[in-house]
Amino acid sequence: MTERVTNADIAATLARLDERMTHLVAVVGEKPGEGLRGDVAMLVGIKNKGWGLVVGLLLLAGGVGAALKAVFADLLK
């Protein structure tokens, strides 16, 4: 037994796909300097300038600092 697909079902599915694509474009970025595309371009620029180790250490230190802040905030509650 086969199910019948109506035009309304197709339209609803296309609307959901359109919404997901719009969200994906917003996250990835429509132009080269926006969204994830901009973040990747910035990181590649940092790597090409030789600042990768320094920035990596700063990111690591920031992550450790945020974790310590969370631990102390939990202890003080």
C-alpha cells in the first residue's frame, strides 16, 4: 500500500528546508567576512602570520580561566 503525497505535504517540507537553509546561511555567512567563513579567514590569517602558538596559548589560558571561575562560583554558592 502506498501513501499519497499531497501538494500541501510537499509545500510544508519545502518550507522546512527553506528555513533550515536560511539558518545555515546565517551561521556560515553569506559574504567572505561573515559568520564561520570570517572566523576561518581570521584563523588562517593568524596562522600565516606565525601567531598560531601565541593565540593558541591565549585561548587555552582563557579556557582554563573560565573553568576556574566556574569552579569558584560553584564553591561560593
